[in-house]
Amino acid sequence: MTCMGLDTSALQSPMAFYRPSKTYASNMDRRPFALICILVTAALAGCAEKATVTDVGPQLPGAPAPQGGGAAPANPGERPTWTHGDWFEIGIKVDLGFGTLVDGKHKIVVGAADTGGYELSASTRDVGIVDAHFNDFYVGHVDPNLNGHTGSEGAMGKTYTLFDWPLDAGKIWAAEIIEDPLGEAGYVKTQFAAGELTQVPDPHGTSPGLTVLGKTANGYFVNYTYSSAVKWLTKYEKRTPQGRIMTYFELTDYGTNYTGDFHKVTKAPLYERFILNPFWVFDTSVGPVPPAEQFAVNTDFSFLQEISFLFTYALPPDPPAPRVDGPGLFHYEVVFPDNTHREQTLSGVGDKFDFFFKNHEPYKKGTYSVGYATAGFSGAFVGYYAFTDVVTTFGKASHAHH
């Protein structure tokens, strides 16, 4: 069974992202972000063929000349440079344990290049939406060492030090990464080690390169293959300690002098609410939140994104206490500025869920009111986000896409 591209037959329990226990209070602040990742992943799911992991090919003579527009380093492990208009087409797969996202093929474009680094955008806005929710490294500012930034600490977050130039065989370095957007560890120290120089295949041939293996303090694996001709990655993967691939992308093409539009997407949270019904004994007296919560939308944006995720759950065992399958009910309602409304209700016993996702284009300006009714083992996440999609055509001025 699929829903908006998500294989729902592989879904785990809703309580995979929330488990009431002794750590209830300390876990609350991480749940909205986890749910955002799940739902946006589902909504952006495509129908491209699943990417497969393959080994680096054998050593082959006669590597072709570099295809990128920047200077080719004399040593394959030395830092390369990019130029305005370089592009990399990748196929992306993300698996958060709630099914597999294959987001098709998208071009990552070098939209600006100067002494301060690079600005990466994408040929479609979907990559920017995913990046905005994940705080990952696909688009946005990249420093002169080709390292992006993750998270929200400071002006641009922490540097994700994938590259520590020169990439000499046997070199070891450390970085801090967010190993699991659904986890609770935050930034985790990760040790990277460069392998032996070899011939690396890419969509245009082969060239000198190497594979870098990384492992976090909690046992997650972050591995990638670098090509001196491509001047970037040909493969990247992140695996759980159990071996499940969480994130994977593979280069499908690359080149210079990109033509066409590229997108710079920014997100502004308007409203976020995570509710976990604390009544572990079924209590039908719980009513809507009084009064209804409100937020206003009065500014011009490209589109308004609405997410609502309702769930009931079974209380997992916390030895010596056994698993508890209890009934639950959650009702959610939003009243739009034009007084139209949308309702969503979920009831059941054990692990059930229901989610709604929509990009409102155009959207209604004014005041939005939301209210809830909940009982038993139930909960929900509701979020509204304003997105601005600035589209630039090479050789033409930028404009906000409305």
C-alpha cells in the first residue's frame, strides 16, 4: 500500500518516534522535528527507481580530464575549486524507518562562487523543502573547503566537515554531525578515515579518487566516495548501527554552464504544536483546548505548508511493566480566515495513525484558529510553515515564485 509515494506497509509503530517512559519530559522538545521529517519525507516521495549500493570499480587506466569548471588540482586528493554554473545531478533515497523516499533526480547548482565559498541551490524546489526541514547539507552556503553547515546553531549552524583537505590515504579527522534526525543525541562526534587512492567510476568515465569511511560515537556509519574529476561526491550513505541505510544518494550526471532556473527555498515556522495525551486511562471528558489557538498569516510567501499527524499508540513495555494496548481518540480542527474549516479525527486501539499534508498555493491571508479534543492513548503534531521560493534564471534577475 502506498500513500503519496510512501510505502505504508513498512511503517513502524507511531511510538517509534515517541515512547512514554521515564524520559518523557526530556524527550518532548525533539518530537516536532522528528515528525516534520517523517511527514515531509512522505509528501515528497516520488516514483523513481530505488538506488542501489555498488562497490567502487576496479582500477582502470586513462582517466578522463576533469569535467568541472574550476581548477583541477595536481594531486587528486587536494582541494578543488568550483565555478558559477557547475552542477551535480543526484538521485536521493531517505529511509527514516517509516518507509523509503526516493526523490528522483535533482540538480545541485553552484549559484554563486567567491572567496567566501559557494551558494548551492537546486533545479527544483523539492530539494530545498527537504533541506529546510532536515537542516542537511544539500543546498545553502558551502565554505571554500566544500563543507556545508547543519543545524541552527549560530548564523549558519555547525560545519559538517566531510572534507579535510588534502584527502591523503589513511588520513583521519573528526567532525560533529546529526546522526539521526529522529534521534535524541543531537550532534555526535564522528571519526572519518580516508581509504587508498584508486580509480573511481562516474557518469562520464573514471578518475582518481577514494572512499572515506566514517563512524559516529554511537555506531552510525557515514561513508562516501570522492572523485577528482567530478570534484565532489559520487556516492554518499548513512547507515544505522544495524546496517539500515538512512540516507543515500548517487551521482547520475554532472557538468558546467548550467542553464535554466534554480531555486533558493527558505522556511518560516508559523505554528507548531505537539500534543501527547497524558491520560493513560481512557478519559472521554477531555475536551478541546480552550480557547482555540490562533496565528496570523499576513505576509506574501510562495506557499503555505500544512502538516497534521494524528496517532493512537500502545504503551511499550517498560520492564517489569508489560505492553499496554489502550484505546485512544484525537480530534483536530482548523478554521481558515474565510471561515471554512477542516476536521480530522482518529480513534482506535493500539498503534494507528492518520496524516494530512498540503502545500496551499495560493493560501488565505488572515487568522487561523486550531482546536483539539483528545482522550486515552493518543497524540498529534500540527505545523504550519511559510515557504519563500526565490527562482533565479542564469543571466536573469531573481524573483520570488508566487
